[in-house]
Amino acid sequence: METVTAVWAVLAAAVAVIYWFVWVMGAAEIKGKRAVELKMGSITRDKVQDKYKQYWSFFRRPKETASDSTNVPAFVDTFYNLVTDIYEWGWGQSFHFSPSIPGLSHRDATRVHEERAADLIRARPGLKVLDVGCGVGGPMRAIAAHSRANIVGITINEYQVARARAHNRKAGLDSICDVVCGNFLSMPFADSSFDAAYSIEATCHAPKLEDVYHEIYRVLKPGALYVSYEWVTTPLFHADNEEHVDIIQGIERGDALPGLRSHDEIADIAKSVGFEVLDEKDLAKPPAGPWWTRLKMGKIAYWRNHLLVSALTMLRIAPKGVVEVHEMLYETAGHLTRGGETGIFTPMHMILCRKPGTTSAGDSP
Ligand SMILES: C=C(CC[C@@H](C)[C@H]1CC[C@H]2C3=CC[C@H]4[C@H](C)[C@@H](O)CC[C@]4(C)[C@H]3CC[C@]12C)C(C)C
Ligand SMILES: C[S@@+](CC[C@H](N)C(=O)[O-])C[C@H]1O[C@@H](n2cnc3c(N)ncnc32)[C@H](O)[C@@H]1O
């Protein structure tokens, strides 16, 4: 009898160990980050909690300084130091949403959404394409592999540059993918130096959309195409509805956004900097499958992750402050899900633009 119990105990322990490695730690094989490797970007271990407090102070600023947007890039940089590793570990190398597609994994649905952007700007071999707000380069690698175009990404966050470059090398795409650290409101690139550009869920961090669109317009060659997936409120949002306002403010606080824009502002802003608008639509609208189910279906996973980050912090493997950041993200996931379910918010309002003029790149198929 004791032997049977012992065998069962050994079997149960083996299953637990396999579960731990396959589900908890093993995710790193696909996503590139293990729970035990959670750092907080370029922030030193002892400064994480202070930086987290500093992040929140942005939302408590007095009214007089709220209109001063010069500190936004620094606040966004702090945010990405805090969240980049958790995003990579818990979501993957592409820091954006995508419509769910029946029969396809999240990974494949993500790739389809990224390839759609590449096809819209007609990315192809020999073109030099700009990725505005590139994160750790998930979209860049998918688009480079799909189109064989040369991609240059820009991100404000130094830590992401290092991560993106390491991933590019590992994927064997470093000969056609490059990443620079810089502010997309004032880019270190010459006028008319790119054949095409895209931005995926990144320009929402700009205090004024016209500033980043103006920069993109400047660095594009005449005739070049630009596509963006924008975070916006939809026509279903009502500013006099308390629940709506609560959801939108929750999204802004948990995602380092200086203020969400309305869907009907985007095309006017693009036109105001000189672009022709070729197409505009909410890619989340049916028949597209809901983008928020991936967030919602993970409740059990969130609790497992919460226990894991708490344990790693207690063991001093992860720095103090990771639990707070993880809790903030958990709350944000709730607000994003409500935004999707109510239909008042979309993270994929697509706008396709063209810089007027003629070029060999943008015009030919
Ligand atoms: C475009 C932006 C980021 C969009 C998404 C990639 C991220 C938004 C919310 C993030 C997450 C929320 C919950 C986390 C969870 C608690 C944790 O256990 C694992 C990671 C999360 C799933 C995390 C992953 C990335 C997001 C979905 C913004 C910033 C403009
Ligand atoms: C949500 S992530 C999306 C990253 C990438 N597009 C993707 O889908 O994986 C937003 C990105 O925009 C970048 N970003 C935000 N503000 C920026 C700024 N002022 N200049 C340059 N990059 C910025 C962030 O550093 C981050 O890489």
C-alpha cells in the first residue's frame, strides 16, 4: 500500500515539475523571457519602487503642468522600463492586440495583423521601411520575414533597443532589421529618407498626434505610404457616461497615455500635416473576432503569474516593485476588456496615408 502511495506521490511531483517548466518557465522558448529573468528595464533594482511612484505622479500633476507635454517621452520611457519584461514574459515580443481568428493561435493571429500592415504599405525587398515605436521588434521581424524589406525601428526606450537587437540576431534578421533609440517627435533621420512607414499601437503615446505625424511625413519620400493602427475611442463612447469615462481613464493610467483621442480626429490630423488619406477603418469591427478575448480568457493565468512574481520577489530574484507593476497591469487588462466589450474603445483604428508626389517606391506594385 505504501509503495502505491509513494508511486502516486512521485507521479504527482513529476507532473507538478513538468507543469512548472512547460507552462510557467517554458513560455520563454516562444516569448523570449523567463519569469526568473524579470528585471525592470534599465532601472537599477533598488530604484524600481521609486520609479513606479514617479510613474503614478504623472497622473496627479497639477492642472497647470498637465498641459505641458514636454515630459511625456520621459514618462513613457519610465513606463516601458517597468513593463517591458512583464510584457515579453506574459504576452510575447509583439506589444499589441490583434483580432482573434478562429482556428489560429494568438501567435499566428498576431502575425496576420502585422503582415496586413506590411501589405498595405506594399513593403517589398529593397525598400527602406520605418517602424515608428518598435518595442522589442516583434512586428519588425514578422514584417521583414514576410516582405524581405529593410526595416529601421525607433523606440524611446534604451532597454527595448538592446532586447530588439538581440532578438533580431537570434532570428537571423539583423542584416535587414536595425533599431535606434530616439524620440519619434524629433527623429534622427534625414528628410525624405524612407520608402514607407508603419506604426502599431505606438503613436497613442504622443501628446499631440500632429507632432509625430509631421515627423513621419518629413522623413518619408514623396509618394511613400504610411499605415498606423491607432488607439481611439469609437462613436459608441459618450463623455457624459460615467462608466465610459472610468474605463477610458483606466486605460490611460495603465498604458502611459497622455489622453486617448477620438476616432474622428485621426484623418483630419493626417491631412493637416500634408498626407492624403487613402483608407481608414476600425479593424476590430465584425467580421473581425474580438481582440480582447486573449486578455479575458487569461484570468487563471493572471493569478498564477501573480503568485509567481510574489514568490520571486520574496526570494529576491525579482526586484521589489514588480508585484505592484503586475497588479497595475492586471487592472489595466480589466479596463481594456471592458473597453472592448462595450465597444467604446479600439486599439486598431487603421489609417492608410500617402505623402503626395511621385516615387519609384510607393507607386509601383
Ligand atoms: C499598446 C500597448 C500595450 C498593449 C498590450 C500589449 C498590453 C496592455 C495590457 C498588458 C497586459 C495586461 C495584463 C498582464 C498580466 C497581468 C500579466 O500576468 C502578463 C502580462 C499581461 C497580460 C500584459 C501583457 C501586455 C498587455 C496586454 C499600450 C501600452 C499603448
Ligand atoms: C505598445 S508599444 C508597441 C511596440 C510595437 N509597435 C509592437 O507592436 O510591438 C509602444 C512603443 O512606442 C514607443 N514610444 C512611445 N513613445 C515614444 C516616443 N516619444 N519616441 C519613440 N518611441 C516611443 C515605446 O517605446 C514602445 O516601443
